[in-house]
Amino acid sequence: MSYPVKTLITQAATLTDTGLHRRAIRLWRNIAIHPDATEIQREQAWLRVEEIQGTFVEIQKIAAQKKHEEAEIKKERLEKDRLRILDLFSQGYTPVQVRTMTGRSRSFVSECRKKVCRT
């Protein structure tokens, strides 16, 4: 069942505004090759496809950058906790006390303790 071009354009614009970029691109491409579409509508559809793809690439770059920053923060927090655990062990606390004070898992605390014993 084929919908009128104006209906497809409205649906594609709604999808774009909603943030469903892949679906919107698919619909704009369908409009661009629709036999009932005018030349202006086809041109507009191809322009929208290019615009959405550019926006989509930017969104992906921002998401990748944010993910990288979160990984760096996680590494810093991990190292900070590791140093704190090493300090607590050097003060004479037991592994159970260290786990209670730091909220870290048994395996993480024991791994840090092994490093204390090696040095």
C-alpha cells in the first residue's frame, strides 16, 4: 500500500523531529524515489537525507567522545581507590575492614593486598 507523498513527508519530518534518524532517512529515501513525487520534493528529500546523515555522524562522534571520557573517569576512580586501599593496608587494617570502608569487592581488595605483599 502506497501512501501519498505529502503523508510520507509528514511522517518523515515527525521521525526526524523525534530523533529516529535511521527510520527518517529510510523514509526520505523512499520519498526521493517515489514515482508520484515532484522534482522539488525529490530534491528536498535528498537534501534532508544528507542533512540527517551529517547530524547523525555528529551525534555518534559526541557519544563516542562521552564514552571515552567516562572510561577515563572510571580509570581515575579505580586508581584512586587502589591507592586508598594500599594506604589502608599499610595502616594495618584487615581485608574485611578495608572492604567495609571502601565498598569495593573482595576480589579487588585481595588483588590490591597481593600488590602490597609483593612490594
